[in-house]
Amino acid sequence: MAMMRGTRLYSFGTFLRQSLAQFRNLTSEIKQEGHPTINLDAKVCDFTREICRITRTKPRWEDTLLSLFPSFNFSDPSFFLLYLNHQSNAFLSLRFFHWLCSRCGFSPDQSSCNALFRELVDARACKVAKSLLDCPGFIPEPDSLECYIQCLSSAGMVEDALDVLKKVGICPSVETWNASLLGCLKVRRTDLVWTLYEQMMESGAVDSISVETVGYLIMAFCAENKVSKGYELLRELLEKGLHPDNIVFNKLIAGFCKERQYARVSEILHVMIAKNCNPDIFTYQEVVNGLLKRKNSEGFRVFNDLMERGYFPDRVMYTTVIKGLCDMGWLGEARKLWFEMKKKGFLPNEYTYNAMIHGYCKIGDLVKARKLLQDMCGRGYAETAVSCSTMISGLCLHGRTDEALNFFEEMPQKGIVRDVIVYNSLIKGLCEKGELVKATTLFDELLAQGLEPSVFSFTPLIKKFCEVGDTQGAIRLWKDMHDRHLEPPASTHDYIITALCKEGNSTQGMEWLQNMLSWKLKPQEQTFEYLINSLSQEDRLDDVLVVLDLMFRIGYRLKESIISSLVSKFSKDSFHFPNLCLEKILERN
């Protein structure tokens, strides 16, 4: 920026020396009697400041500016550069630029466009700066382009940033590459991270790759649930005597917690300490959150250890632990922390309240849950779709679907928009209560409202349709879910296969099982048992052997009752190699 300012001042000096004729007109307009030798530079600066003041304070200056200074040539590009130097608002400069182009016959040159472009980029107005690229013959200077790419990336316009990188034909600095990688991560476009990294390699920037670059690649792997690959990159860095910052370590810790690889978590913590990257409160928050999310009580122990070692948890940490304890049903411990955080001056926010409301709902204390909801509203926190969904789920969990429906109906009256999560909570509750007609009506209403159903909208309905014997209705819902590009969970296959077997349609059940396995989904043990019994009753013993083979490959074992039934079937004289098959079944089991 300092270099840019210097360039402008040089241009202004040239402007002053080369445009004396123009400024004779200027001085005649702003002449002060009794001062014939007044300094020209001061006069020009004063005049420019006056123009800046007018364009900043007068609402419709475009209609009067030319009449105020009729003999001044506003179309000189050098004057526009001087105006930019005195105008602190990039958007006012752009407005003045458009006025010059439309009223004064101003033909912007390279310097004018680049100076305005840089002003807009510095003001983080990348969308407006983009419009300047359409000016005929304008090619931004390399440093301005790099700032523009960084601006696009930080604003989340990562695809535009990639387009610029492709077209400009320059090799940006590693700072620009890194800013673009970070921008892709922020908008969760890991696909563009790898596209960008490929461009980086093709541009010959291999030697410029920094620790920060590798850190972003590790974070991309973590975002794609490929934590092991991210860990491999970390090992490569460590072998070279380098290490990323704590944010990267924290992402790896969160990823390994998600995969329940706690030995890796411990290893990373030791590496951090060895490299003097001491784990901070955010690091331990990832550990505690990762453990408690999976209902691992070790997370609570880690939290207590942190307290004993002098760490001071903030409201986020308290809320995380309270939520985890409520999820595990440890409401007593959660209440202790609730009062402890208030005593330390951390007032509960809506997330803390919702965690406790969920805890009370889970144990069936709906009176206290409602009281806490009222307290939350009394503290100035409005009821939200989240708090309503929590209450509806709690009511449904204990079979109080009528109250849940009333709560649901009151939401629009309170100005609360019912989102898909609220609908899902009630659909699930109604299905579990056996009120399938109401649940189906609610699902139709969800669609009529223009909401996009999720996997959790379909799954309870499919399960209930199968339970009541409407297998074809369940299959229609399953296909609808699949057609919406939602990935049906393995449980929906299990429900349908079981229902098909119950109605004696083992042939279609076999087809569903084969499809399930081809998609790398693991059937439940009970699904195999239903299919084996159904095939056995139809004397389809060859198919029984096929299913048994698949069952053993997964690692399941046969129950004694099923073995006895199969022994009886396979021992009949009508089966052509009973001894061999029985031997194989018993051996593999």
C-alpha cells in the first residue's frame, strides 16, 4: 500500500508539471485577490478537497458539479488520481468514477482503473471491484490481482477466485495460494481445495509450499473424514522438523475422537507438548467434546482434570460438558455444573438452556423442562425452533403426542418457523406411538410447506409401514428418499427385508439383501435370521446356504434354535448332500 501511495504522489507531481494550462483556468476560478503568487500545489489540493467534500456531503451533486466549475477539465485522468488520494471512501470514489465516465467524456486509463480497483479491494468490496474488470483494456497490476484473489477467498467467493487464478497467467505468492485454500475450507468446499492444490502444483509453486499450506491440506482431509491421511501428512511434517499450529492439531484430535481412535488423540497431545505447541483450552475442548459426543464418560474426567490443573473453562466449555452429561443421563452432575458456571459469572445462553431442557425431558421431568423454558424466555432469549424441537421430542419420548401436537400448532402463533427438524421430531414420535395416519399427514404437510425432507423424515415412516405390513408403501417411501439423492441408512433395508420375509416374499428379500451388500451396508443379525427362516420354510435350501455364507463372512453366528431347525431340514432324504452341508455349517459357525 505504501508503494501504491508513492506511485500516486509521483503521478500527481507529473500532473502538476504537465497541466499548467489547465490549472491556469483552475486558479482563475478559485483566485484569491491580493495573493497573485499563491502556491499552485496548495491550490490544487484545496480544490480537490472541496470536490471530495461536495461528493461526500451533497445528496445530488452529479446534477450541479459541472455548473459550479464550468471551465475545469474533469476528464484529466491525473485529477482522478488526485481525487482518489483525498477521498477516503472507496464507494464514493466509484460513484465519482461513474459520473466522470458518463458526464465528462472521461476515458479511464490503466493507472486510474488500477488505483480505483485497489481502493475497492482494500475496502473488501470484491463484488464491486469485479465490475471494473470489464473496462476495455484494463489489466490489474499483479499485486492488485493477488489482493483481489485474497479478498474473494475471504468473502467465500472461492469459485471466482479460482477463475481469476486460471485466467491471469501469473504465479501468485504462497500467501495468496494459502488464502484461497483457507477460503475453500471456510465454505466447506474441499473439492476446490484439491483443485486449487493441483493448480498450485502445475504453476510450479512446489518449492513455495509452506507449513501453512500443508496444514490446510490436513484440515481438508479431516473435513472429508479422512483423518488417517491427514495424520500421514502431519508425520511427514514432523519428520522434516516442522509442525503446524494448534488449529490443525485440534482438527486432527476432533477427527480421531469422531472415529473413537483415542490412542491417536493421546499421541497427538504428546506431540504437541514435545513441539512446544502446548494444548490450549480449545484443544482440550475438542477432546472433551469428542468424548462426550460419543457418550464416553472419560470426557467428564478430562474436564475435571483440567479444572484441577488450573484451566479456566469458558461458557462454551461448560455448555459442551453440560450437554454431554445430559445426553448420558447424568442430570445431577449437569445441574452441579449449571450452578457452578453461574457462580463463576458465566450466565447460561440459549444453548445451555436447551441442553438442560433436553436433560429434563430425557428423564421424563417435563414440568421442570417447561419451567426452564419459561426461565429462558424470561431472561430475554426467545423460543426458537431448537427449543421447540427439544420439548416436542421430550413429550413424544414419553408418549405425550397430543401435547406435542399442541406445542407444534402453537409455534406459528409465537412467530416461530417450523423447520424440518421440528417436523422430524413429531413424525418420529407419532410413528413410535402407532399414529401412522397423523405421521403421514404431517409428512405431506412438510412437503407442501416446501421443506426438503431428510433421512430422518423417511426412516421412522418406513419402519412403521413395515411393522403394520404395508411393505410396498415402505418401498415407495424408500425409493422417494433415494430419488431425492438421500442415502438410505442400513436400517431401512433391514426393515424392508424383514417385512418381505414376514409376508412370505423371500425372493424379493434376497434381492434387497444383495443390493444392501453391494452398497457396502451391513445387515443386522436379525435380518439374516428372518431371511433364513423364510427360505427354510419354502424349502429353498440352496438359497439358505448362500445366505449362511454371507452371514458367516460378516462374522455373525447362528443361534442354537436355528441350527436345530436347519439340521432337521438338511437331514431329509430329499436333500442331495446333507452330511457335507451340515458339516460346513457347524464348522463355520
